[in-house]
Amino acid sequence: MRSQWESLLQNLGEWQGSFTRLSPQGELLEDTPTVVSLEGLNNNQTIRQIIRRLPPGQQAEEKVLEYSSLGKSVLFFENGAFSQGSIQQAPFSEFGAELGLIDGTRRMRLVQLFNREGKLDRITLIREKLAATDSPERPPLTVNDLVGEWQGEAVTIYPDNQNSDTYSSTLKVEQKESDRLFQQLTFGDRTITSTAKINGSILHFDQNNQPIQVLLLPDGASSNCPLQVKVGEAFFLEAGWLLQRDLRQRMIRSYNNKGEWVSLTLVTERKR
């Protein structure tokens, strides 16, 4: 079993792509080409990370980081997938997290940020490929891509270093009408059902007092999070990525009703 540091090393290389900034409704605000390189130094005991932003017609921006340990706000899975972000949601403070998935020579990262009032403020979609590779970007995700029965395996890891959990899951997605989606998720002995209103590339789940929105995004990606996070309510942040027509990954960063980050789950699921 790989250590957290060894799992981080799965991300070494020069990643070429773009940071695409979106409004909470998925509207394109800004698209900036980027190069992010992660290099191992001292026999991979230290990581040098260089982030270059290359805005068209403007001077390039560069940020250099070096680190030899990982903070409490980040966790990695063995394949290099990871999440970093706020460990505590608190009143009148900005809040958010990054969720990163990796598949061979491509990465997809999603940043979801909330303002001081707890409202979803902006989303950044980061699409990357390793330098000197030509792996293509996936098409934009559609409702039809999601419809079906998905059999999955979920792995949950914890920021307090308790042992990981592995369990199976089943996700059934049906389009009942042209503008309604039905979803049933079963894991362990729990079953959760919900319905969403389809509005173009936005799915609105609004059965409870915490409206949740799913954005269908380029590169087969999806963003799933509340429109507002509130003190006293548990919630989760999720990124999804359709790797193949019948293969999808989802990463879920969960917070309890005290606003504390409690777990990170990676689901790999296949459509039956």
C-alpha cells in the first residue's frame, strides 16, 4: 500500500492545460492556458511545483512552491487522485476545496469556492495532459451519458488517519420526463433517492432545505455541490469524470454538521 507521499508522486511531470473559471451557473468567465510541473528533488524527498499561467496577450505569471511534507488539508489515493481544501467551514469566512482525478496521461481538477455568506461563488475546471502526449479531451458531459445503472466500488479515507473503508455501490439514473431525472444511490445498507429538474447542462436537486446543483461540464466532467453551505448542516463536495462511455469516477469530500472535514471517497463505477 502506497504512503500519502508515494501517492503524491503519481502526479510528477509537466501538465499542460487550462484553468477555466466558471460562474455558479456554469457560464464561462475566463480561460487561461497553464503549465503545472511537479519535479522530485533529493531522490523524491522534496517536490518542486511550478505553476505558470499564460494569459493570451499578457505577461506570463509564475509561482514556485517547494515542500517535503503534506498538510492536514490534503489526502491522496494510491492512483494519485487527491483533494485539498478547507478543513473547517465557519461563518463569515471563505471556504472551498479542489478535487483532482487522474487517468493515465490526463488529469481533471475541479475547484469549488464559496463566499463569506456561504454561497457558491465560482468554479474552476482544470483540464490537463502530460507534455509530449496527445491524449484527447473527452466530449462535454450530457444527461444521456449519466442515464443507466452504475455498479461501483468506493474507497473512503479519513483525515484523522483511521483505516480506510471499501464498499460497493449502485447508482441508478433514469430520465422520467424530458425535464426530470430520477436517481437512486445504494451503498452498504443505505438507499438515497432524489429527483432533479433538468435545465440544459444544469441539474437542480431541490427536495430538501439544501438545494444541490450538478453542472455538466467539458471533458466529461461534472460539479456537484450545494448552492449554499450553512452552519449546522452536513454537506459534501463532489467532482465526477466520465473516463469512457461506460466508466466513470467520482470524488466526494464530506463535511459533518459542525462543518468539519471528515472523509474523502473515490468511487469507480461501470455502467451495466
